[in-house]
Amino acid sequence: MSKSSRYGGEKVLVVKRALFDELGAFNGFEPDSGRYFHTLLSAENNFFLDRDDAEEDPSHKQLIPYCIFTHKGKILHYTRGGSGGEARLHAKGSIGVGGHVNLSDVDAEDGHLGEATYNAGVDREIREELAFDGDFTHKVIGLINDDTNDVGKVHLGIVHLVEFTADSPNVKANEDSIANLAFHDPADLAGDDFPLETWSQLCIEARDQWLAN
């Protein structure tokens, strides 16, 4: 199989790694989202790149909305199924729902993306991946980065806290890549019974910073 056929010509939103370094590169969870978010989502600083190239090129960072869902103080946890887009994360436990921002998903005729279009895309992504009753609120609470592995080197997570506002949201998965959905106490998710993918581990370790906001 040729490299060009791996992702079927998919184009994903990226920024240059040099911009991330200029803003202040970090490893782990960074709660000072304002320091990064507005600059990363300025139209002159982002663009769409073939995913085949982006996945192998650490000189770019793919921007990934990573949504943590909460309801009455509990956090939604799931297991990544085998049909997800990132094979390296299959069967891992996660508290983050989200994925690549694609050119086909947004109104970005000039090949760049602003904050309003990005946030509208996140709203659509939430409703596409999960079915639930009632409404929700969401806000950016930080960024996540992990350059210690091949997946992390080419991705940068924008972490959203999503709160369901219904008394009983009745959450179900809309995609086969999301399995075993259930709400859990944050302290339980920090224990050995819930092995998590790296980004989720980092978010749980920093939970006191964002649950208090």
C-alpha cells in the first residue's frame, strides 16, 4: 500500500512546530490556554496539510480538539474501538472525545481556520460522536502535549470541558470507535483500575486545575 493511500487524501489542520516553540513548548497539561489558543487559531498561523504527510512530519503539529465530558461532578470514560482513525490508540481507555479538524468539515475556503469556525466545528463533532438528551456547554480549559511518543510528536491537543446540562443526558455512542461509555468519579479514574491513554492520564493528573474552574 502506498503512503498516499493511507488516509485517502484527508487534509488536517496544522500549525508549524516552530510556532509552538515560540509560544512556549511544554510537555503535559498546560492550563494557560489563552497564551496559545488565540494565536494558534489566528487564520494566518494555521493551514490544512495532507494527513499522510502530517503524521510523519514533526515539524508540524496537528490541532486536535480533545473534549472531556462531565455530568454532576463525574467524568465520561470509554474504550477506543478498533474502527477509530488512529490505530496506535486502539483498545486504550480515554476520557477525551475528539479528532482531527478536516478541511471537508469546516467552511475554510481560504485554507485557514479562525476561532468561530473552529468552535462551530467542535460543536458539530460532539453531536456526531455522541447521542444525548438536552444541551451542553463547553469551554477551552488547557492544552495537552506529549513529545515522548510518535503519536504525541505530531499532535497538539486543545482540551475542552463539556458539561451536560440535562438531569439525565442518557449518553450513547454514535460511532463504533467509542465503546463502554460510563461516568465515573475523577478519583476512581486516577486509580489502577482504569489504564488510560497518555493524554487522558495527563488530564486526570491535572484534574484539580480544571475541575475547580
